[in-house]
Amino acid sequence: MKARVLFVCVENSCRSQMAEGFARKLGKDVLEAFSAGSKPSGKVNETAVRLMRERGIDLGHHLSKGLQDLPRVQWDYAITMGCGDACPFVPAKAKLDWDLTDPKALPDSEFRKVRDQIEAKVQDLIREVVRETS
């Protein structure tokens, strides 16, 4: 059975969307990934969509969604994206906070750095899940 992971930020437009995209592609065999925001913006950030394409991941069909839009399941991991008190509480077996800068106003070069940090953290999560299930 795959580990259910929820990536949470405020707007569900950049960080949590990129994390979901990486988790779905890189962890497709071990993760069931979702993302949501406490105050969803209603759209995925255009820069996130463009720069994730560089990694072969299409976020163009993703929607910015709130917690009420998620399936009612027991989460194995709830991962907040460094939004502090603005991140909502989500019950889960394990809670992590990835202290990541919100890239939405950053130039492409800095936005890419955040994207790459997210990719590395997702890869670490996948390794952790594989270790726990083997």
C-alpha cells in the first residue's frame, strides 16, 4: 500500500503544487500524493508550471484547492511548506515542516533553487518511505 502524503501551504499555487508534482512522478510506486492550501489562490502559479516543465512535470492541469477539496483519508504524512502559523493543522501519522521560501515573487534563478530544494526533499521522503516499508 502506498503512503498517503499531503503537501500543505497557504495558496496551493507554488511549493505544495511542485511537491505534489515531484511526488507523483518520482514516487509513483510508493506515494499517493495530494496538495492543498489554507487559502487557495484558485490557480497554479504560471512560473511554477513553466519551471516544472523543465523537469518533465506538467502542472498545467492542476488546480489550486483547499483542504475541503481533499478525500477524507488518514494521511501518513502531512508536510507543510514553511508557512508557519498560516499553515493549517492536518492530522497525520507524521508531520513535517519543510522550511522553504515562497518563490512566487522571486526571479527564475531563485525560483529554480526552491524547486530543486523541493525535489531533493521529495527524494528524501521517498527513500524514507521505502526504508519503512521494506
